Amino acid sequence: MEHTDAEKLKRWRLVLGSETKEELPMPLSQLETGIDKTLEALYQNGPRKGGLGASSPNVARWLGDIREYFPNTVVQVLQQDALKRLNLTSMLLEPEMLETVVPDVHLVANLMSLSRVIPAKTKDTARQVVRKVVDDLLKKLAAPTQQAITGSLSRSIRSRRPRHNEIDWPATIQKNLKHYQPQYQTIIPEVRIGYGRKRRALKDVVLCIDQSGSMGSSVVYSGIFGAVMASIPAVQTKMVVFDTAVADLTDELQDPVELLFGVQLGGGTDIHAALTYCQRIITRPTDTVLVLITDLYEGGNQAEMKKTAARLVEAGVQVITLLALNDDGAPSYDHRNAEFFASIGIPVFACTPDLFPDLMAHALSKQDIGQWAATQSIKVT
């Protein structure tokens, strides 16, 4: 639909703010005036000079206004801008504020970064916000992840002598169609196909995640995927997070909310220490996929980091480095470290959440990840 010149000018007036009201003297309706004031409070006069004020009532009123005037996708952007530009930690430290905001991945990342200072009266509300985001993501991502991974592994455990409760009926029927008995309207299953008892996991997965502040949304998605993979019997999943210290959160994978609250975003980065820990807990290197999620800015011993990465590859571990696991666009990363990792056979690229299940399916079946990335138009270092 074409906009008239007057409508276009009015849009520019709202975008540029009240400082242009003399140059663009456009009449605004009551609704447009409300939108104008809401945007002015956040964006007028540059960063950290908006007009929300520090008091909770002003913030609460502004949060209510943006939800009234804009769709959820825009509300989420405005919330993030408010946190960054105006340092409105009060939005996340008061239960009344959290009840007003629109939950999303970035909000959860902010809550994780503030988990140490969130007051007791707010923690229950914060958990409810995180729970809502986690539940929404699980609904969206669990089924594709489980289907992709179990499908990629099913062939390796196929059995021709299955127990009754292990029979793969669709495959068995297809195999025995030639034995169909018209008079009985049934198939005689001379050959039974099924899946043998899995005495141990077929594959091990280690998610090693940088929890420095810039990796917030990637940590959220990693926690969700880790919890989903932990529910798949054929895969043994471990989750390790690190900054200058290393923490093993594997025991928390059963409850993604508690896992995310166990993450402490911020601080430095010691990739070498993290890889050293992973090397210690990997017991079946040729059956292990190690997914290192980091921007590769090493704050520890860079030379030793490279040596440890090379030792993991030499031992037969399939190592993949994801510069980001989110929808936030191209990440900033250390190009020299990325080039070194690529030179020793570790693919390095950013991945969106919708592609991660397929990535893991290909990795667990030992397919060429570089070739897979190329088919997805992903740029690999």
C-alpha cells in the first residue's frame, strides 16, 4: 500500500523526534503523540539521556506504553535498547517490572548476568520469566532435535533379531510385503527388524560454552539443546561452561531453568582451561563430538590452547567451534585463532538455532561438517 507524502513526512517526524517539529510541523493524533513521547523517552538526546527516569512507576508506565503501541517483536527491541542505553537494571530487579516485560532470549541472558544481585523478592518472578522462555523454546526445538539425532543414529543399532518390544514395525512391514497373505489379510514377518538394547550411549556429546557476557543468547540456546540431547538415551551429553574458571553443569541438564541460573555471565575467558577439562572427561574420543561455543578471544594461555585443541583432534575427537548459536547476526571473533583451528581440521562458523539439530545429526554420523555448512550457505573459516 502506497503512503501519501503527508504520511511519509509524519513517519519521518516520529523517527527523528520532537526536535524536528519545527522543520516537520505535522499534526499528530492522540495515538501518534503517545508513540512520539514513548520513543522520545528512550532515544531523545542520545544514549543515557532519555526521559524514563529512575523511579519504578515511570519505568512501569513506559513498559506498558510500548506494549500498547508496538507489536512484540518491536517491544523486545525497545526493551533491549532501554537496558543498554539507559542502564535500567531496575527493569529486572523488581517483580513488578518483570511482570510487565515481554520474555525473550535476550531478557533471559540479562537475567543470567544479574543473577547474583537479583533480590530475593524478585527471584521467583525471574524464574517464571525464564521458565516461560525455556518452555517456548523446548516446544519449538525439542522435536526437531530428537528426530534429527535419533534418525542419524538408528541405522547403527539396527538388529535382525529384536525382542518383541524392540521391533521397528514400519521397517519390518516394508521388508515383509512380499509375504502378504491375501486370505488372511496379513503379513507373515519372516524377517524382523528392530533396534537392539542399548547397553550404553552410542555417542558422547560435550557442549563447552563460553559464558562471557557477549555470549549470553548463545548460552541460553546451548542450555536448551543440552537438555534436549540429555533426554536421548543413545547420546550421553555433558555441559561445561567457562570464563576464567570451569564449571560442569551436566547434573543440571534435567532442569534447564536451574541450569541457566547456574551460569554466571561476565568475566574473562580461559579457553585453554576449558579444553583441558574437556580432554579429561572424554573417555571415548573416537565416539565423541565436542562443540566449543566461543568467540575465540582467549584470555588465558593462547599457545597452550592451540596445543590442547590439536591433541583433541589427534585423539579422534570430532571438534566443532561455533562462534555463536543464536539469531543475532554475524558475531565478532578472533580471526587468527579461528584460522588456526580451521588449519588443524576444526570447522569454525556461526550457527542459528534452527540449523543446530541438523548439524548435530551430521556430526554424530561423522559426515563432513564443512560440506554440510556449504549446503546451508554457511561461511566456514
